[in-house]
Amino acid sequence: MSPSEHLAALSRDFHRRGWALGTSGNFSAVISLEPLRIAITASSLDKSRLAAEDILEIDGDGNVVAPSTGRPSAETLLHVAIVRALNAGAVLHTHSVWSTILSDYHRGSGGFFIEGYEMLKGLEGVKTHEHREWVPIVENSQDMQALAAETRSMLEENPRIHGFLIRRHGMYTWGKDLQEAARHVEILEFLLESVGRRQMMEPQH
Amino acid sequence: MSPSEHLAALSRDFHRRGWALGTSGNFSAVISLEPLRIAITASSLDKSRLAAEDILEIDGDGNVVAPSTGRPSAETLLHVAIVRALNAGAVLHTHSVWSTILSDYHRGSGGFFIEGYEMLKGLEGVKTHEHREWVPIVENSQDMQALAAETRSMLEENPRIHGFLIRRHGMYTWGKDLQEAARHVEILEFLLESVGRRQMMEPQH
Amino acid sequence: MSPSEHLAALSRDFHRRGWALGTSGNFSAVISLEPLRIAITASSLDKSRLAAEDILEIDGDGNVVAPSTGRPSAETLLHVAIVRALNAGAVLHTHSVWSTILSDYHRGSGGFFIEGYEMLKGLEGVKTHEHREWVPIVENSQDMQALAAETRSMLEENPRIHGFLIRRHGMYTWGKDLQEAARHVEILEFLLESVGRRQMMEPQH
Amino acid sequence: MSPSEHLAALSRDFHRRGWALGTSGNFSAVISLEPLRIAITASSLDKSRLAAEDILEIDGDGNVVAPSTGRPSAETLLHVAIVRALNAGAVLHTHSVWSTILSDYHRGSGGFFIEGYEMLKGLEGVKTHEHREWVPIVENSQDMQALAAETRSMLEENPRIHGFLIRRHGMYTWGKDLQEAARHVEILEFLLESVGRRQMMEPQH
């Protein structure tokens, strides 16, 4: 499977699972490092019908290299920022109900911890459920230069996280390749749902 | 795909997703403007098995033009009212759990705002998450002339909304064509679920 | 489709939707009235793999007529009781999460009303959302003669209901044929979920 | 279907249903008793794509017999402990949201009872809904020798249970063969969801 085919299949699967409804969600994979080339989903497309032709190639400034037509996702700069800051090979931005509401609920503290869950071991490098994972929340913005700058600075402060939320906007995660990044989506979405429902079971908690 | 095939495929998909169970839900698309002709799902059919033959053609008064047999949805007049008031090319009425319960919960205030969510940008013309979307709630009625009249008057007062709820009855949304209207269903259903679960996480909120 | 094929297909579909997990759920359709013959799912089978061969034929006393092997559902007598009391052509017993917990929550009052919901119009003979549907709750028992007797007496007192719950055991509904009965399952499961979530949104309600 | 094919098909199905996301979940079936040989899912694989080749054969000490490559699940020792203690023919470890949060909610009391539910009759040997099923909760640990020892001692004290939870880690259940064990997963997951939602409906309960 080419990176474009992989990204298109993943987009359709994530739509089906409720993580990329409407035109939400955008997904990328690094094709080459020198020069930096990234395959990324085009802007504003319905993910349930995405095909390999809907994947664009961009350079390290977020400009489209190929094909000549097509507009990359508005959030291209965030993908580039994450690739550069963390040497990620793939970046996935999902937009689920649970990531949306938890990013709002915990906005006051700038993030929240997920700890003590066995499922954390599915995150790269985590060896024990006793891990304490910080999930930062970045304030949402339509100024992509500003949002990318804030993301870079947040990643500098939190170099060991596996994902973060944008307030009322969803989740970003990544991995060394698409397979690892997709696993991180499954893991983190599971944990967000668990943490959210756990709290609803005991509101005073 | 013909409009009838498109409407039938969309009906089956919406049934599968829990938005048109039983015989609920009705869906339409404008075929021509002069004279006004609308393709619309027939009344009281199981959406899980809907076929192109189950789509009727009606005129601007809601009367069936073709085929000679077949009864249009009881809510045909609402579809016509929305098409005329907003120049919509397609009108979709879904009947989900979340639209049903939110239409009841907020009945006292005649509607509610959804604001600050990135997903709002999936609604036509919305450019920022800072958008404030008013979701009016119309009281339910079996008098379709009265319900259509109330809908017309509500749309005059709220010309910029993207959908509304009928109390304990579900949601209406629309678009310039079926594709846009279907995107609005996905967007609004996501937002209703998010708003509903957000509130359950913090009942005092 | 023969009644057996219809029952088998419906069993697999209801399993997939979470209404007949494990070996729960049992489903029947009247084949002939004089003498009374009913096609019914065999006992203790996994509904996800049910085939037409797994459907038995029983008489009006609940005894197996064909094939000579095979044990009918333990709850055969309830199906017979409902067929006789209401002239039903099909009886469906589902076992969903929402019917289970609502049958427990409202046990003290012997049932609960569902009213004001448009979806009620999907129930046979209901013409307006202003309908007030009583959903009786019968105490569970392993004595099937006793449970059938209690069901008969409950149906005599409530001849116009469309379904009832057995405490912590699920729902029974019916219809003039399998298609109508299956529609009643969809309608009632939707309403139970709506009523249950509505209440969780406002616990003091 | 060979045990390996059965285990692989079950893994894919459980992934689809949200019970084995990421690399979570592990599943085994006894191949022979003398000497003890168990087919078990290999470690750290994506269950959505599991194939028969990904199933390993281990002996009664948890060592891989075939193929020469491949690492068995980290929790192999728990599978062996359960097989030996209970003469189980299959052991299934799922990792659902509801088992995760209930294993945390009830940690203080070392477990909880599920009683009065008809669905309990789907558990082997249970003849009535009046059954009272104890669901023990074992504290999670990365020391598999210690966790296996604690599991053995817990099973000695509770020889009649049908499953147990590991705190914030999911559920173990078993059966005389894969079919019975898979039925126990469906039954217990249904009951955990019912118990969890029941409580959220009435938090003071």
C-alpha cells in the first residue's frame, strides 16, 4: 500500500468510527526527510469517500508540491510543526466526541493526567500502567501561524507526551509511522472515553 | 446517481446510524425550480430497505406528481416550506436520540446556542469556531399546515440558522444539495451529542 | 423468504445490534391459526449464527411439532400467551441494556409512561405524539407457567399496550406480522434509550 | 476451523466491538492436556488484522513450542494459571471501557456482585436469575509471576466465578471451549454495561 492509499483507507475507517465526521480530521505521513515531503489529506473533503487521489504532497513550509491543484488541510502547519519537533513519521488529527468534551471540561487546568491504566502501555515507550500521561490542552484559534507556534512551544515543554487536545476541537497524536500513529489514536480514544465515563459515574470524583 | 438513488442510499445509511429508525425520518431533494418539483421519500416506509422506486415526485403544493400511487411523507409541507424560504436544494429530517432529548431539555427557552466548537466550521458559511449557532425548538404538532406555518415564521426570524429541532421529534437541516445537507446532518448530530454528553459530565453546568 | 428464513435473518440482525447477546432473545411468527402453529427460535443458540434450520414449529400448547429433535425456547409459553391474547402474528423478545435497566429502575411503580414523543406514532394504531403509552413491568420468574399466567392477566388489564418489560430481563413486543413486530422493536428500543438518557441528563427530573 | 483460525477470527471480531483495541486483549485455547499445549495470540499485535499465523503454541510453563520465532502475550502465565486451576479449555482477556471503569470504581471492596439479572443464565451452570455472581477485582501488576500467583490464590478462594477483573486493565473469562468462553464475554460485557449505566442513572444508588 502506498502512503496515499494507506492514508485514504485510514480516513474512511476513522470516519466510520466517528472520529472524522463532516469534513473534520486530517492525516499525514512523511514521505522523505531530505528534502522534507509529507503526504497529507486535502482540505474539506468527506472522509467517508476519500481516495488516494485526494492526498496531496507538501514541502517543509506547508506548500503543495503535487498535484498542482488541491488545497491542503488548513492545519497543515500543525502537522509540519509536529513532524519537525518530534521526528514523527505520521501525524493524525481526530475529532471525536470524547476528545471534544474533555478538552473543554479540563480547560481551566491546561490539561489533565491519565494514569494507572494498563492501556497506557500501548503508547510507544510506556512499559507500565503506573505511567502518568499528561494530556495538554491548547486553546483553539483560526490563526494557524499562531496555533502552530503555540504547539511548538507546548511540545518543547512537554517533549514526552503522546498526544494533545485543542479545546473543543479534538486530538492530535503521532508515531514513527502510520501504523504506530493509528495505534495511538485507538489507545488515546479508548482512554479518553474511559476517563470521561468514569467521571460521569461519580461526578464528585 | 439519480436524485432518487441518492435519497434511497442516504436513507439506508441514516437508518444504519440510528437517525431514521422505525418509519421515522424523511428526505428530499429539489429536481427543478420552475416549476418546483421535489423528490421525497414516501410515507411510512422502513428506511433500511428503501429503494429508488420508493421516492416520489411532488410539486410546490406538496401534491404527488409521479408516480400516481404512493403517499408522500406527512411532513411534505415542511420540506416545501424550507425549500421556499431558504432556497434549499435538499432537506433532511433525522430523528436521533440526542436531537430528541435536547429538544425536550431546552424546550423552556425555545432553543439553545452551540458555540465555540471547531466542528461548527463544517456548517456552510461558518468560518470560525467562535461562531454562535442558535438551534430553535419548534413545538410538535400533528396539524401539518400549522407546523409549516410556524416553521415559516421561525425561519423568517432566524434566516441564518442551519437547522432546528421539533420538540421530542428530531431535527431538520438542509443544504444547497444533498451532499451539503448530509454533511450538515453529520455535523449537527455530532454537536448535539457533544453538547448533551458535556452537560451530563457536569450536571450543574 | 420463508418464516424460518425471516426469523433467522432477524435474529442475526438483532444480535449485531446488541439486542440478543449470549443466548438471549427469542423470536416467533404464527404459521397457521387452525390448528395453531408457531415458528420459534430454538433454545440456547447463539443468535449471531442462527440459520433457518434452527427454527422449530410448535403447537398451541408449546409442544414441538417439527423437527423431532430440538428444544424450543424456555419462554415458549409467553409467546403462545401473547399470540392467543392479542391475535399477534409475531412476538419478539429482545434483551437490550436500556430495557434491562429501565425495567429495574421503575420496578417500584409497576411500569412507566412514555408520552409526547413523535416516535410513538411508529406503534400500530397510534396517530399522534400526544399518545400516552404505558409500559408495564412484570416481575421475573423461572416458573414459566406462572410467568405466562401473570402475562395473560397483565395483558387483560392492559389490552392496548404495544410491549412490556420483564424486570432485569428485557422486552416483549409483537405485531400482526414479523415486519410490524420488528418495527415495534426499533421504535420501543429508541424510546427506551431516549427516556433513559433524558433522565440521566437531569437526574432530579 | 482450526483453533488458530478460530482465535484469529475471534480476535478480529472483538477488536471491531471495542474489546481489544490497540494491542490489548489476548486469547487462548487448549490444544492438548497431556502434555499441556495451548494456542495463544502473540504479543503486541493489532487484533484487527490478526491471522492464524499469529497464533503461537505454548507449553504448560508458558514457553513457546512453535513456531520458533514469536513472543507470546506477556500475560501467558495468567492463561496457564486459569487453565490449570479451572480445567478451562479456552481463556479470553478483553479490555473494554466498562470493565476498565468498573474495576476502578469498586476497587475498594475487592469486587462486586451482579445479581438478579436474567442474562446471568448465559453463564455456564447458572439456572436462575436469582444467582448472585461475585466479580473479584485483582490489583494490576507488571510482575507476571506475582499476578499469576495472586490469580491462583483468588481462584482458589472463588472457585465458582465465571470471570474477574484486573484493576483498570479489563476482564478475564473462560469456558470449556472457545464457543462457551466467547459467550461468557458477551454475557459479562452486557452485564457490566448494564450495571454501569444503571448506576449512572441513579448515582446515589
